[in-house]
Amino acid sequence: MKFLVIQTAFTGDVILATALLEKIHSSFPDAEITMLVRKGNETLLSNHPYLKEVLVWNKKENKLNNLRKLISVVRAKKFDYAINLQRFAGTGILTALSGAKEKLGYAKNPMSIFYNRRLPHTIGDGTHEIERNQALIGHLVDQKISKSRLYPSQVDKNNISKYAGKKYITISPGSVWFTKTFPAYKWIELIQKYKSESPETVIYLLGSKTEASLGDEIIAKSGHPKTVNLAGALSFLESTALMFTSEMNYVNDSAPLHMASAINAPVTAVYCSTVPRFGFGPLSDLSRITETDLNLNCRPCGLHGYKSCPMTHFKCAHSIDINKIYYSEK
């Protein structure tokens, strides 16, 4: 039996989609599973024990031509099931033309009329995305929900060993979306609280290369010598491995939240403009959610967020008390 799982959206979406890989494997241990992701996210799946192959769609250069080539590759593999986790036309066309015996996806996809099974994708009722995704194969498997999972290699663990072995936390201060991003001065307040309450704790700032300058700004203004900027210095899986042995991982509603969940690492998720009921919340055993106490009629203002606050005040972030965020085992 051959499965194709399609998720070419953002990093967090791919991590959440790994829950489907877990479920397919547990239900069909001998199945061949292939996953299709956008270029840049393939490293998340390095060393994944249940994947036969990872296909990559380069959407930034020659997008349509690359899609045509992918369709040919997919058709040649003769999949039994093509499971599309997205609701947009590009992957819908690929699914429709995949040649798979059964095509599964969401009814919101404009090409879903060509699917064998299509389900609604309802956001806001508290259903988690991993549950929505698993429902697509609900006729094939039992109802027990599998969680997402990443697999850092021993090399990844060795590469971060120099940072581990001590009491530390991680903070991932950035996000693609401004209104999902807890302001830098708030992260600085949190670091300064650690400086006064737990001065022995080392603080690692995680993120992409583009977020390195944000890390530098936070360190400079916090004045805490035990803060280290690792943004851009670690791969996805190295960062994930570092999160695993952290006392706490502080994140926005963004990809690092799902990285922590995928290894069951402790996580505190700060929600600004978005809300947990959208279904993208943390899944770790030790999961904490922090959001404003204000009853704002403008929140949530959107599913993904915006480049600036539509109301200009950004109260959903500025009103969050650092004392609610700070975690102590005492």
C-alpha cells in the first residue's frame, strides 16, 4: 500500500502533518509513505523512520513548471492514496491529477470535486489540526489520535551537546506575522525576571537567520550575560533537540511551538492576535498557554495574523503580564 501526504505550506503545518505519518504507520506498518513539502522544509523530515521518500516543490522559482514536473513524478509512482492537507488550487490540481486510486482532502479546495473523499475544514470550534487531518483517513484507521513527531538524529544531538548539560530555557521570539509576535520589550522583561529570580539559568534565543538581529537587540537591551543568541546557528532538528532538555521553551503561536510539541518538550505558548481554539495549540504533556485578560472585540483579528495591528494599539500583546508567562518549578 502506498500513501502520498501533501503539505507544502509553512513549517508548522508540516510538523503538524507528521501526526498523520505516525497514524498511517501504526495502522499499516508495511505501507510505503511519501511526503510532499515545499522547498526548505524537507530538512524537518531528515532521518524520519516511516518515510520512504520526501518530494520537494520549489514554489519560489518556476512554480508552475515545477508543479508540472511533480505531477509526472507522482503519477509514475502509482499511489493508492493521495492525501492533500491543503485548501489551495496548486496542491488540488496535483491531487486531482495524481493518478492515485483514492484522493482525499478538504472540501474548501477548489479541485476537491475530483476527490473520492472530501471533508469540511472548520476552524474555531476547538478541534485541533491533527484531528482535522486524521479525519481524512478516518474510514481507514481507528479513532485514536496520533500526535506529531520529529526525529532529531544522534548527530543533531551531538551538535547541541555543548549547549545542554546545564539549567537552561529557550525563547523563540520571532514569527513570520507581526501580530503573532510578542514584542521584543516583553521578551526582555522575561529575561530580566530570570536574571533576578533564577540567575543561574542560561537563556538561548532560537530562530532563523533573519531573526538573528532581533536576538541581538534583545540581548543588548536585557543586559543579561547568560543570554546566548543561536538564531540562524542551528538547524530545525538541532533546535528541536535543544528544546527537548530545556526547563521551558517560550514560543509565539508559530513553528517553534510545534517543534516543542513534536518531541513532547515543555512549552509556554504566548498568543497575541490569534487564539488556541483555532486548533494549532501545544500538544506537550507540559503545555502552558498565555494570552491577554482583556476582552477585546477585535481579537482574533485573523487566522494567521497581519503585518501590523489593524486597530493600531496591539493591546492583545501589550497587555499580557510577564508574571503570567514566567515558569518556575518551585
